[in-house]
Amino acid sequence: MKVALYCPIKPPHHPIPTGDRTIARNLMAAMEQAGHEVVLASDFIAYMKRPDVALLNLRKAAALAEASVTIARLADAPPDVWLTYHPYDKAPDWIGPIVTQHFGIPYITAEATRTGQVGFEAHRLEAQAGIRAANLHMVLKDSDRSYLTDLLGSDESLRPLPPFIDPLTPAPRPNNPTTALLAVGQMRPGKKLRNFEILAEALAPLTDHDWHLTLIGGGPAEEHVRKAFAPLSDQIIFTGAVPREAVLDEMRKADLFVWPGWREPIGMVYLEAQSLGMPVAAFADMGVPLVVADGETGLLALADDMTALTANIARLLDEPALRLSLGGAGPAHVARNHSLAAAGERLTAAFREVLGAHGTRG
């Protein structure tokens, strides 16, 4: 069937490499692999970084105009289904409800959510209006399920869609003379910087162990990150921001993926690490347990338990056999639960369900 995909945060081909763009691209790939024709309905960006009612009104007016343009663009060959990825307070979907009503087709969201930041009350109302218009919601994480259940009054229209990637081909694990740790993240203020700070704190008691850490990433908070790791400088390698293929090459060479995952909503990078056979040490916080199997593909400490996080890293440094065991289970875990094929099956089932209920073609 023909699926119109719209991503109000940014389109999948946007040049800034972020987690939401990765998920959007994976959505396209999963649907195409399942045999669907995917068209990008619009490149319109609704995203607003800060609460600003005047900007909200401008964005809404522009989106309504874009809805008319989108209808004209799709008129000759309308889609069977509309899928909006990640509508939320900072990026409401004003376009999908209008276009789907015009063509009489089902409207589905994936990862409809809300921000925890204050000041977005007016924006949230706009996002919720669009979310309520949807026929079905594909839910990637538990916090979104709770939010949508409260918003909609029930979970009847919610369907699970575990985070997913195109599984990578694992390489033989290297025989490093020193245990090679790896962390990947954008160096920006807020949650990302805090994760770097947590990692530096967790590693500080372990300087007597034989390891080095490669930190991949760059950004406006890089100076703060370097300051956090200054006491460990002899064991730290900074690469700066590098292309994705270079990140994957580093993953193939490293022994252990150490990223705390503090307030991590989903954590796609954990799926890539596990797919390549790397064990994980992190917090069991928010989205991390959705993608990392504790005791099977990694060791997870309770959220904010620094002592436990340090102990888990120490154990993985001291027990190479455990690292190999956990890392070896990663590829099968990802292929079984978090692959494009698994996601494609779930999406196809959702499309058929809404089309059947809607009484439309497909």
C-alpha cells in the first residue's frame, strides 16, 4: 500500500544527524522492506526549540498553508495511509489531520509524546488536538503509553512498536591489549552533557584498571566535557564528531559500550552497539531497558545509582569472558526484537487494521 510519511521535527534527509532522524529513516526502510510504497508527504518543519506563542501562531499558519499544498501534491495519487512520526509539544502536526480528512484515509502516529520542559502549555494543546485526531498510535516506549492513555482516556488505539534498526553485520571481536571503552554522544548542554559528566564520575574510581575510553562527538559543550574528563586525561581519546560509518568502525574495534543513558528516551545507539557484538554498561533509565537486555546483552544499574554503574563497569573490565558472552548475545537480540523486518510486520498489521476499520482500500 502507499504510505504518506510526515516528520514535523525534521524530514529524514535533514543534514543534522539526530536520533529522531535515524528513527524516521528506519521507519521508511522498514515500510519499504515490507513492500509498501513510502512518499514523504511534506518537508515542513514545525519544530520550536523554545516556548514562544507568537512563533507558535506563525508556525500554525504556515502549516495550514502547507496542508493545502500537500493536498494538491498528492491529489493525483492519494496515499492509502498517513503516518506522522513524533508529533509532540515542540512539533505539533497540523498537516496530517487536514490531509487525511480531505482524502478520507486513516491517520496514524508513531512516537506521539510530550516534552517535560515547562512553558509549552499552549504548544501542547495544539499537539494534542492532532494526536486526538489519529486512528491509531504506534508506541515506542512506556512513558508515551502512559501519556497517551491519560490523554485519550484508554489504550484501545495504542499498538507497540519497539525501537528498531537495520541489523549490522558483527565482526570478530578485537584482541585489544588494553580494554577499549567507547561512548558516543552529542556534546551539548542539558541531558547529553550530564551523561558525559556521569560517565566521568563513574570511571574516576577505576583508574587502577587497564582501560582507555574513546569519546566520539562534538558540540557547544565540548569544553565542559573535556573539563569533566580532565582527571582521566591519560586514558581518554577525543575524536570529535565523525561520520556514522566511522562511528560503526570504532564500535567494531571496542570492547565495551559505556553510555549512562540518563533520561535517555530510546537509545538507538545501544541497538547499533549490540548489533555489532558490543556489551553495554548503562543505567536502566527510561528507554534503555527497552533496547538492552539486562544480564543478557549488558549490565544495567538502577537509574542514578552511581555505585552500581561503577561496579558494573569494573566487573566488565575484570571479566573478559562475561564481555564476550554479553556481546555475543547482542546480534541475535537485535535481529529478533528490534529489526526492520520485525517493525515492518507490526506496521503492516497496523495499516491493515485501520484500513479495515476505516472501510478504505488497501
